[in-house]
Amino acid sequence: MKEQEIVTKSAEETRAAAGRFVSELLRDDVGRRARVIALWGDLGSGKTTFTQGIAAALGVKGVVNSPTFLIMKKYPLSGGCQGMSLYHLDCYRASSTEEIVDLGWEEIAGDADNFVVVEWPEKIMELLPPDRTDISFQNLSGDGRRIVFGKAS
Ligand code: ADP
Ligand code: MG
């Protein structure tokens, strides 16, 4: 059964949760378009940390950091996902939807060989495909973070 909601107590636990999420994701049938994963939540709620766990589980070699100043970063995958790519977008500083379109959004999101993780998806609402996966993050006290699979409210 898929997890609906968990509370993690450390960045490592959040990365581990992302790994389990990827296992579930890879069990689903591949669609005709990219798998888009929208990460909702405030600054510091763990979106980038979760993305690091996704990247590790997909076989990204090397470090995944916040791409804030780049907006988008592409990582080649290895292992079972050899030949596929992970795109990590942080739309926090995106000034408009067109900026993301100009980065090649349609082509990237239209390619079934891509995983596309989007932080601050609210900045590109009209680009998000309806069949995306929504995951919501919430800061709890201290190192606690609530992760809800599905869109919270
Ligand atoms: P966001 O991308 O949502 O702004 P980050 O993942 O960049 O958030 O930052 C989360 C910060 O909180 C990191 O410094 C991380 O080490 C720390 N942290 C502490 N506890 C947790 C937890 N349970 N899950 C995720 N990150 C945590
Ligand atoms: Mg981030």
C-alpha cells in the first residue's frame, strides 16, 4: 500500500522516504510523457532534500543542490534508468511561465524518458500536467517535516 503521509525527523529520513517513493513510481507503467513530480511547500520544508533522495534512487551520480540560480538542472541517470534523465527545476525565481517554456519545457515534459521534479510549482501552474504527482511538505517544530503524498488543500 502506498504511503499517504509521513513525518520525518531528519534530512536522511526524508531522503529515504524519497527512495521508497521512487520504488513505487517505477512500478507504475511508463506513460507517453515525462513523469512530473510537483513538490509544494515553504522554504526549508525539505523539497530539495527529497529531490536528493529521488536523484540517488534514480542513479544520479554526484551532488544535487538547489538549482535556484540556474532554475533548471539536468542529470543523467544510471542503473535501471540508464539513458533517461532527471530534470530538477526550482521556479522560485522564475519571473514568468515563458521563462520556463523558453528552457524547453514542452519538449522536456513531453519525453517519457524524463523525470521532472518541480519546486515552487505554483509559479508555473498552467504548465503542470494534470497527471503529475503532487507531494506537499510542511515544517514542523525542530527537524520534523510532514510529507503528504497528494496535494494538501
Ligand atoms: P526546501 O527545498 O523546501 O527549501 P531544503 O531541502 O533545501 O528545503 O532544506 C531543508 C533543510 O532542513 C536542510 O538544511 C535539511 O538538512 C534540514 N532538515 C532538518 N530536518 C529535516 C527533515 N526531516 N527533512 C528534510 N530536511 C530536514
Ligand atoms: Mg529547495
